[in-house]
Amino acid sequence: MKDASASYPTDSTTADSTTSSLSAVSIAKWSAVTCTSPTIDSPSGTADIEPPPDGGYGWVCVLSCFLINAFSWGVVSSYGVYLAYYLSHPLFPTATPTTYALLGGLNFGTATLSAPLLTILTRRYGPGRLILLGAFLQTLSLILASFATETWHLHLTQGVLLGLAVGCAYIPSVAILPQWFEARRSIAAGIAAAGSGLGGVVFSFATQPLIDRFSLAWSLRAIAVISGSMLLVAALLLRTRNAAIQPKQHGFAIRLLARYEVVLLLGWSFASLVGYIVLLFSLSDFAQAIGMSPHRAADITGLVNVGTALGRPFVGALSDRWGRVEVAGVVTAVCGVISEVIALKLRTRGTAHPYIGPQVLAGTAYLVAAGIMLELWRVHRRKAGRAAAGVDVEEG
């Protein structure tokens, strides 16, 4: 992990020039919050600073964040294939569908619930060490899961430990790209976020053949080694500009919950992610329930991730052009309407393929959450807001 601040001198006030997709009144209100919310002032307090470079080594950081998303959230996104396998094979006699559903909730929930603690650890030890820890824990969790003989073994390994690993890899990377990008922030975030979709594609299409050719245990071990190795590469590529910006991230800025803008953002993130995750994890099993083969059911999950991989950079570009709040609102509304319309056809046609459409939109909607936060907070308060959003999702 290296620091590139020497090439681009700046300080923490760099991020005060956020885009103007919110109204002038809202921006003015958030400017006034700086005296009451946890803030981090620059050492010099000067405004004469160079803005983020909007390129350069920042694009390498985009690649690094892309890999982190692909090999952390991509692994989690393919859980629907494992869920379908667990439900169709009596591996654990005492297990129920709720038992396996809890497993998927644990890995995603632990990753988000750990955000406040990981933010503090990132401040103390740096992003690189946390990402390396995530690579180790992810490899360990999946290998241990391959030896599970009881459902609680899976809950601890493929659930809690894997979720903690994903959190260690992902949470420290959240604040990196805003240090490098301003005008191109959403497109950079879109490219990086597409990694989770592409990773989900790869692991969704690969998991079922691995299970069929080798076994469930060896599929977990293979994915453990591959994902852990790529997270190691991503950690080595990532650089921060922390030496110049000198941010002091707070784990959880409780005072922000008094702002109605924050409450609205958390409510939107809660609704968006609950709908997305529930369907992403259950779609493969649903496809088998209506008569599809395991391979075709796995393909459904893979195709959903194809859509998110292609759609996220596109939504990011639209957000830079038309505004993050506006694009988020339109995409969320369109997704909700299409979901209701297609759900009616789904009951009559007996096929899960039409539901890929709204899933594609659902996977892209939450992309702009980070950009919206930057409209509300300065960059040196981003992690506190992200931690709050993570806890909000877990509480759902």
C-alpha cells in the first residue's frame, strides 16, 4: 500500500467542491452542519489547494477497487447458487430453508454492520492492512466452510467470517476514489462498482460446474484461493492521498441522524438494498422451484450480475451529467414500476427470465449512494455516513 500525496499536494478541504445536483438550499444547510457534526479540518485551513487530479494513478485505484468489489461482493452475490444447492440436497438433516436464508443474511449483514468498527481501524492501521486482512479471512472462511458438518459451522464460516472478510476488504476502499476524482467521480465509482457485477457473473456461472465436476467442498476451496489471491493484488495496487488530506474518519457520527436528509438517504438505501439482496439470493432457488434445471437457475443469477456489471458504469455517467439525486430517484421509480408489472407476468408465464430486467436496475440504483452522500457530507466525513448506511441495511 503506497501513498501518492507527494504528486498531488492538497488537504481535507478538497472535497468541499461537490457537484450541484442538490438544490442550493440543501447545500447551504449542509454547509451549516459543519460546526455541529464531527468534522476534520485541514492542518493549514487554507482554501488555496489543488483539486483531485481526476485521473493519473487514480485510474489504477479504480482498477484496484474494481477487483476488490469483484472478488468480495462478487463471491457474496453468487450465494444464490449455493442456496439452491443447499435446499435441493439434504446435506444437514436438521436444516430448514430459514437456516440457509439466515446464512446469506449473515454474510451480507456482517459486512455492513462492521462498517463503524472497520472505519476506526482503517484510520489507525491504514486501508492496505485491512484489505490484506480481508483477503486472508475470506480465504480462511471458505476453506473452513468446506469442512462444515453442522449448519452452525456454515453460519460461522460462510456467514459471519466471510461477511467480516468482505467488510475488511470493501469498507476501507470506499473513501479512496473521492480522493482522486471530482468531475469524473460517478463514472469512476460506476466502473469500480461494476466489479461486483462482473465478479457475480464469473462466480455464478463457475460455481455450479465446479460443484458438478468436483464437489461442494472443492468448489468452496477453489473460490477461496482465487478470490483471496486477487484481493491481495488489489491491496498492492491501491494508493491513498491521506498524507496530504489527513482525514480523521469517525466510526459513527450519531449527530448526523438528526438531519432529515440523512434519514431520507438511509430510508432509501434500506428499501433499495433489501429488495435487491432478497431477490438476488432467492432467484436461483425460485427458478428451480418452477421447473428449471440447476444450471439454468445458476444462469439466471449470472445474468442478473451481467446487467449490474454493464449498467453501473452507465448509471455513473448519467449521474455525472444529470445529477446523482435525480438519477437515483428516476432509476428507483422505474425499477419499482417494472418489478410490479413483470411480477404479474411471472405468475402466468412460469419463467424467471423476465425478472432480470428490474434486477438489473436494482443492482445499479444503489451505485449512486456514495455520490449522494458526497452531496451531503464533505469527503472527510464520508466514512461516518457510510458506516451509518451500513448499519441501516443490517437492521433491515
